[in-house]
Amino acid sequence: MPKIALITGGTRGIGFGIAEKLAAEKWDLLVNGVRPEAAVAEPLARLRAAGVRVGYAPGDIATAAGRAAILAAARDFSGSAVNLLVNNAGVAPSVRADLLETSEESYDRVLDTNLRGPFFLTQAFARAMLAARQTNPSFAAAIVNVTSVSATVVSINRGEYCIAKAGLSMLTQLFAARLGADGIPVYEVRPGVIKTDMTSAVTEKYDQLIANGLCVQPRWGYPDDVGRAVAALARGDFAFSTGQVILVDGGLTLPRL
């Protein structure tokens, strides 16, 4: 039977890059987003063109109701549990404010989507995966969390984003430790500067930084780069590496003199 992946935030940007790579490897896909299905018809059609089954699970991961809707859609789509959960959905601060000016409203919005949501979504899907493995010990399952170099690289004008990504990195380690004995690996993919709609407002800034040597590999990253990494994890190419970080940053975080 084809394996099934759920990708949160999978209709654009990094999430869509991941979805494309998994579709090319013949994974059936359940893609989550917050827009109405009619608004994401084009990316869903592009994924279906790969000859795989593609469903849409609308829901805001920041809310309990949204997560419940996603879980219900996954049960309907898979019949039991998905084989792969990719926690990719995230938001940037609405305003890049200095650390001394960060509002509680912005902090709550970013943390609810980027950390609280993935924590409780992972909890729910891990329970479903464990139940599926108890029924069928050969059921393969894995979890991938997409973080950011902001998990360790400080940006004082978006502190809430850095805190959320650092927390998601720890979430990876926690669930890897909890699920390891049950045969469910959990990984972190940590992208660097990736050209998406989220970074479009700072294109000029990063063009200059990259030209001045920000990355060892002097270019932007692309969703395709992240998709390749997730696809390798999904294939089981890193079967003995649960809890580990896969950096996709062009050497941005490589210590240099």
C-alpha cells in the first residue's frame, strides 16, 4: 500500500517543496493549510499530476479545534494513521520589532502557531501512530519537524520567532526520546535562508548578505533543497539517526574565521 504523509502548511513555500518531492516518490499526500480548498486548487492539482492521491485538510494548527479537524481529516484519508507527519507550518512576526518592543500579542501568535500547535499535533499523531503499530507491527511511521537556523542564530528584531524555533528543536529531541523504543524516529530539518513568500519582504537585505559571504555556498536556498532532505528522511535513509538535526543552510552556521 502507498505510504501517506501529512504536511502542515503544504500548499506553498517550503511545505509545497516538500510535498512535491514526496509526490515524486509516490507518497500519497494530505496537505494542510488555512485557506479554503478552492484557493489552493492549483497547487493541489500540481501534486496530483504526479499520479498520487492528494487530499486537503483545512485547519489552523494554532487552535485546538483546528488540530482536531486536521486529525479527523487524516483518519478519513488514511483509514487509520498517516505514516509521516511533517510539522512545517509556521508564521513570521507581523512586524519585525526590536526585542524591547515585542508585544505579547505577537509573541502569543507566533508561539501558538510555531510551537504550541506542533507540540499538540505531534502528540495526537504520535498516539495514532502507536495505535497503528500495535495493530500492525510492520506499520512504518516517522515525524519530521521543520525548524530554522533561528533555533540557534539570534535575530533581536524577531525574538519570538527564534524562541519558537528553539523550542521546536527541543520538541524534536523530546519526542525522539519518547518514541524511539516504539520504532518511530523523529527528526529536525533546519533550513537557512530560503526564498519563499515569507522572505520576500527582506529579499534585498539577504541578497546583500549572501553576496557579502553570509553562506559558504553563495546562493539562496530553495524549497526544493528542503524537500530533498525530508524525502531522504522519509525513505529511511537515516534510520539510525533519530533526534538529529539535518541542516539545509548552505553552510550559514558553519563556524569560520
